[in-house]
Amino acid sequence: MEIRGPVELPSRREDIELHTSDGLTLVGELALPIDRDPVATIVALHPLPTGGGFMDSHIIKKASARLPALAGVAVLRFNFRGVTSPRGTSEGSFGEGEDERFDLMAAMEFVRDRGLPHVWLLGWSFGTEVVLKWGLEAARITPIDGAILLSPPLRRATDADLAAWAASGARLVAVIPEFDDYLRPPEAAARFAAVPQLEFVAVEGGKHLWVGENQTRRVLSEILARVNPGALPLPESF
């Protein structure tokens, strides 16, 4: 079977609920390798809800569809508050990147309670803002190996947030598309210079939404290069 587009490889998939400290129930899914314990865990935070982002935004859904089988990685994805997908609707309403703090904390409590290993935060677009603003606080609930930022716009995250990551020494990776709609590599390099440990990846020809199989495979490969490099290169068939 050729691996491309919406192909979903075998895994153990569980519909889950997250419960926030401000009283909301969020819907999501945990995908696990079918025949082994996971070697690492991705907590995926989706793009902007008011722009159509949800837990099925294609890079996040493809990570969940492919990486448990191909790389032995667990993928937790969920709808931020007020967001609807085929899985269902999370309670609440859009929190402008502030109230989503509680959503991330609930996800990390779930990860902690399940004993999932080697946790990486993965944000895409708006999801990167939540990672940068609240990821270090979330890491107090259960430790993280690092965080990966896909197409970070740096609109809500502040210089103070970047300074906190710099001071923490925590591993941080930014994957910047050449033709991003909001923050292209030269501007991104200048903003992220405040974080000396940052791993900066500029993707030639990349666009904010990472449309197409070539861009999908590049992004998933950049993720695995940090989360489980022994699984590379990604196979093209299964």
C-alpha cells in the first residue's frame, strides 16, 4: 500500500475526553502502536480555530494516521475549546490563546496519568502560540523532551515568552516555510535569535499549510528527526 494522502495505517485508536480545570470537557483521540509500547509521545496542538483549525487539520491527522505504525510514536490530538470535528465538539468557546492554556494542561495531565513516554509538544500555527506561551508551565505537569513549532506566526507569543524558553534551556525546534503567510525565514531567524538553543529549519518551497505529499513527508520527517530519528527515512509503502 502506497503511503500518501489520507491513508490510515494500523494502530490502536481510542476516543478520549480531557477535563480542564475550568470545568470543560474536550474531545480527542489517542493513537498508539498496535503491537508495541510507544517509544515517544506527541501532543499535537492544531491551527487557529476561527480559521478552520481542528484536530483533523491535515498534518496533525496524518501524523496520527502514520507515525504510530511507522515510528512507534503515540499521538494525542484533540479539539481546543469550542472546536468541532467529526470526533465531536469540545465545550467552551475560543479563548484567544489564553484560555487554551487550560486545554494544554488537561492534555498533559492525561499524558501523565497514562504514563506515556518522552513527550514532545507539537504546535502548528496557532498551536505554536499555545506552546510558546504555556508549554513550559505544562512541562511542570509531566516533563517534555522538547517542542516543535510548525509555521509559527509569533503573533500572540511575546518576547517575554521567547526569553522564558531561552532561560529554560528546553529543546525547541522551529520549522519555517520559505513562503509562509505570516513569518518567513529571515524574519523568523531574527525573532528566534533570542532563543540560543533553538533548532532552526527553513524549508525551501514550503508554505504555511504544508499542502501536498512532498511537504507532508518533509514535515513528518523533521518531526521524527527529533522524536525518533531511528525511524527515518520514512517508507513510501506499507
